[in-house]
Amino acid sequence: MAFMAAALLASCSDKDNDYSGDFGQIKVPDTRQLEQTVTANDTQTARGVTFTTEGAWTSTIAEKTRAEAPDWIGISPDHGDAAGSYTLKITLQPNDSEESRTATIVINCGTSKIEITVTQEGTDNPVEPMPANRITRIESRQQTIRNSGDSDPERWTSTSHFAYDDAGRLTSYEWDDTPENTDNAMDEVLRISYPDAKTLKLSAETTESPEKESYTVTLNDAGRAVAARSDDGPERWTFAYDGNGCCKECTYEGDETHYYPRTVCRWSGNDLTGLDIYREQDLDFSYEFEYHTDRPNTPALCNLDLNALLFDVCPDIEDADFFMGSVLSGIGRLGNRSAHLTNTNPDESVFVVEQLPDGSFRRFRVLNERIEWKQVDGRITEVIWSQEVECFLEKDGKETVIPEQGYKETETHRIFY
């Protein structure tokens, strides 16, 4: 109704070139801004939307074809705390589909509202959509080869299984580190249910313990997690977002022994480029992330965020007992995913193993880390992570490399749809 009123007002004003619109507690100087069309590759509308409100205002974004908020469009700012003049910036993800798509942005102030319709045209070279992008299984194997050559390579394998409901939502994530066993028991199982549009329920169990851990996740109007809590204890996570739908901060409370209760996320160019980990009020350490700029990471190519599920490249809390950040990011509930596939597996680049009797420290340092993503017809089919680890002794500021104590690690993940 608001948009129809805007269109009528605009048509009546064509004669004198007055396109202004009065919607009660919201004033729009140019109602032509309320309907915008962009091409498939545009990541920002050419025009913002300027309006004036008589009080605080909020916003929602919706599509007619889905109940959840679309993840391809965002606005900044997404709310205002006081009366004033505002200019809305609209950002978009490229449209990989042949079909155009339309979202409606609703601005509410008191009893008044305006509706902004944004249509993004389809591409001439579409990427095939669901269900071709839905992951059903990941087979993983890890190998460690020591430079000394005095032992057989260490090997470890696992298989992950994924199940979905009729709406395409993930309902279970089962992980088995011994796929050759005969009892078919999964070592870890995460089950996900959807009681209503504002709630997720997570249930985690292992074959080693009869006890289940359960969590309740609260979602905002855009379908993003804003809070999560343990149903059986005091643990609680909270998540905050910027105007573009990117998670900007994670906090944790409830466990008195937890050293790192706060993480601040740094974003650049639609990629999560770093995490700053705080201990009490002070910055303790940071992770930096790098990406393959020629490898897009979009839901159209892969329904789950493998950056998060395989490498923890996502907003998260350090050393929490439950990997809430990677789980919620992996299933698309922690705001925007990074636009590209990672070339980083965050870990300590230098770590201490022990202090020797002579006062020196035996340390290890990561060298030549890389992640290779293999794709067939746009879909990710295999991921190979590798790194070399160098051993050295450090004493009085001097380092002595011990080549025979170094090793090489490789992880290979095969993706099935």
C-alpha cells in the first residue's frame, strides 16, 4: 500500500517535477528512489534512498518467495534511534541465477511506513541452483609424515553425513571418525530442529557419553542468530551485526574458567579478514584470514559454508566447549558468509611444546600453508589443506632449527552432493 501511494503521488506530481512524498511520520524527497532495478553483477544500487523521520525507525527485508530474510541484499544503516534525515545504502551479492529476484525493504516509524522495492536482474551465464548444491556427505582423511622417517605416516579418516527436511533445511550433521566399523554408530551427532521462525534447537550427543547437550538459538527478523544458550547450564552466546548483515562481535558468558569471552570481527570487501580475541577488556591475540579471490563462496554453489565447517573461518568464540560459531555460520545463521573461499586454517603459527633442562624452549613453526579448492561445474568437489611444520630450539633470543623433528601435514576432504 505504501508503494502504491508513492507511485500515485509521483504520477500526480510529474507535471511540476515534484516527486516528494509525505507518508505521515516519514517524508521522502524523491519517491522515484522507492523502486530500483540493477543488473546481475551490481553489488550496490546506483542511488541510495533518502528520507526523514519524526522519530526512531526500524527496517525489515523480505521476499515474496521465502519466509526467511534474503541473504543477497543488505542495508546500512538498518535502524535509527532518533528523528532526523537518513540516507540508506543498499548492497547486494551478484545474482548467479538466470532468473531476476526482488526484495522489499520496509521502513517503519511509529504507525507509518515506506516500502522500497529492489529488483536484481538475472545473469546471462547462470549457475545451476538447488538441489545440485546440497551437500550430503564429506569424506575426510589426514596424514602426518615426519621428516625423520623413523615411523610410518600417521593417518586418520572420518565421514560426515548431512540430512535435510522438505524445506531444504539441515536437520542432522553426523560425524564418524571410524567409518570402517561394523556397528554403524556415529561418534558425534548434531540434530537441528526449527520450532518457529525465531528459534532453532540444537542437540549434540556422542557415542562415548549417554548425555546430550541441548541449546536454544534465538533468531532476529532476518533469520540471523542473536543469542544462544545452553538448556542445561549457564553458558550463553550473543551475536551483533552491522548494517550489511555481517557479524561484528561475539560474546560468551557463564563459564568462569573461560579465558576469552569476546571476539571482534573485521570485514573487508565482503570477506571476514580477521578476528580479535579479547581476554577481559584487553586484546590478547588475533587471527588473520586470506582468501582465493578467484573462488566465490556463495549458497548457489554450496549450501553449507565450508569455510566455517572445515576450517573455522567464521565469527566464533575462542576455546568454547561447543563450536557455536562454526555451526551457525555453516548453516547460514550467523549473517553473511565470506564472499570467497579461504586460503587459511587459523591456528597458532608458532607454539611451544616444552621447556628443556638447559632453559631453552622447543617450538614449532608453520610454513607453506595452503588450501586448494577443486571444482567441477562450479561445485566444490575436493579440498586439500597442507602445511609444513618446522621444529626449532629457542634460547636467549637465538633459534636453532632441528630439521629431523619437523613434519608435513595434509588433509583431504571429498564433497558429495
